Amino acid sequence: MHRAIRRIGIGAALLAALVGAAGTGAQAAAVNPYTPQGLCGLGYTVVDQDPIRDAGTGELLGTVYLLHNPLVQYGCTVTIKSAYVGVLTRTQVYLDPESTSAGVDDGNRRYAAGPVYGYVGSGCAIWGGLMVDASGAIHWHDRANPAIGGAVTCF
């Protein structure tokens, strides 16, 4: 019995040492606790998404999501951060349905920008977002059309 308790104690001590050693190296990346559906709400499903990458390194900074609720015919957009999670950095998302006015959420955010809602009906919408890195450089989502500032999706 004493031997079993001693082995458990040694195993726990080794595990604690391994965990402690892992914590002394590079800090683990923070995990974003938010999801697109969690921010937009019940009934919304992802219709499209587009990554935001650092133009120089290709690092994934975040993802812009377009969601749709067919019951109410509303769209919802959010930008979920993958980099700088928990750190205040400028993060933006917008939705511009053809039948109603545009909505924008833009500011220093820790985890996400949005949700932004708009009635899309059976029409089209321009949507997108951006993130700013630690040096102040602006990074647009991959399919951002410079002429309109976003991507177009029709419902």
C-alpha cells in the first residue's frame, strides 16, 4: 500500500515538473473563447468566411464570418481574432446589405468585433473586416475587393 502511494506521489511530482518546465519556454498561444454562432445567436449558421492574414508573413490574424438566419432573413458578421487574443488591437467587421443601411463595429477589441446585423432578405450583401497588428499595419481579409472594400454574397 505504501509503495502504491509512493509511486503516485513520484508520478505527481514528475508531472508537476514537466508542466513547470513547459511553462518556462515560449508562452502558449491564447485560445479565443468566442465562436461566430455564440456571438450572433440562435438560428444563425455560417454561410461564408474569409481569413485575415499578415500581408508580410502570412500569419493568420483572424477570420471574418458571415452568418445567416433563414427564419428572420437577417445576416450577421463577426471577426474572431486568432492572433493578439486578449490584447486590445483594432478589429473591425461590417455588413452592408443592398436593401438596408450598413453596419460597422470598429475599435480596440480583445477577442472579436461584432456582431453586426442587417436584413438581407433574398438579396446580396457586401461584408468584411480587418485587423491591425502590433506595428499598426492594417490587414484586410483575403478576398477584400479594393473597389468595394469587401466580399459579396447573395442569399
